[in-house]
Amino acid sequence: TEKGLHARPASLVAQRAREFQSEVALVLIESPEEITTPPGTRADAKNIMDLMFLAAPCGTQLDVEAVGADAEAAVEAIRDLFADRFGIR
């Protein structure tokens, strides 16, 4: 969204990630503006507070990583949320 990964999108990501058995993480790659979160910071995608602490503004480049039996489906589901802009229009 235009505001970045704030409460509503973070909640949707955590909710979706909890649907999978795999461990799912978002990794901050690069931010379009200066933020206190360093590149490489990982956030547990199932934990809304972890996601909020990324402080990722709109345009931040994130990677989705997952490990487990349903990892591929988990990554795809999280990427789809971002691609759909969390259903916010």
C-alpha cells in the first residue's frame, strides 16, 4: 500500500502465513528511503509485531522465504497478497 507495511497489511500477511506449516519470513532487501531497519533484517511472517518492526515504507524491496513441507505454496500466497496490494484499492 502507499503507507507501506502498516497494521492492516501486516495483519493480512501474518494471517495468511499462519495458514501454512512452514516457517515463513520476510527479509528486507532495500528501502527507497532511509529507515532504521538494516538490509538483511528478517521478520517472522506469522508475527504481526515482527512485521511492523520492519518499518517498511511503500517501495521497500522484500524477499519472501519459507522452509517446510508447504514452503512453495506459502511463498506464492504471500507474494500474491503483495501483488494484489492486500485488496486495498
